Amino acid sequence: MPHFEHVRHRPPQLLAGPRELVIACAPMKSNINLSHIVRSAGCFGVTRVIGTGAARLEERIARDGADTVKLEVHRSLGPVLDTLRAEGYQLVGLEQTTHSERMFEFQFVAKTALIIGNERLGIEPELLAKLHRVAEIPMYGLPHSLNAATSAAVAMYEYCRQFGAR
């Protein structure tokens, strides 16, 4: 049997350059969720998160992610999506919709903007209309969806699985 030793704070894998993944969030009911998203982004080598509305970080939660992730704050998400589209990003919503693609069959493109909806309302219809594609994390039990920050972390992980330490 192999012998396992606990290793805390293993040094991160080195990336050839910054990830081309951007996380763009609808106004969150809780800045705690946004802070968890920033922390996860830092863990996955994502350097740009866009918050909207009254977005701000809870430093005790975001921790080291706040040191490596740039948080941009804008009033609303619609104009942000228009700008990201013009910059060449594929706009991918993380939502349960008609015609959404199962996350674990979903093929990301390198230059992706992942759109995270509000905890209660999801991605609003006028924003869904701006997206290129929608990915959905399959649920196998109740409740029917994950927390916004947890969903974002799952999607970032899948993106990183597809675009490892290149």
C-alpha cells in the first residue's frame, strides 16, 4: 500500500502565460459569493474577474486571490458583455437553459468569458440573448442547482482541465 503524507500549500503549477479566461458576474446578492469566486480564480490562475453593481471583496474570504486577481467593477453587465464580445471573447453563460450544453461535454475555447448569474435570478433574459453558448452543470439530486461561487469554481476547474499548464 502506498504511504501518503499530507502536503499543504504545494507550489502552483507554472503557466506559460496568463489564462485567457475572464469571469464576469451579474450583481451578486452577497459579496461573499464574489469573494469566493475571486479566491477560486486565483487558485486556477485566472487573473481577471468582473463584478457589477455594488461589488466589493470580503478580504478575509478572497485572501490571496485578491493579490493575483484584478477585480474590475462596472455598473451593469450588458455593456461589459458587448465589450468582451468586441475583444474577441466567446461569451459562455453558466446557467440551466434550453439548449444548454452539459459541462462535462462542453468544449471551451481558450478566449472565453464565463458569465455567472445572480444567486437567485440567474442570468437575466436580456443577457442570455447576448451569449454565444450556455454550459450547465448536471445535477443528480436536490436542490436543483449549486451556489453561484461553487458553480463558478466547477466551471473554472473544467476550463483548466481542458487548458492545463501550457
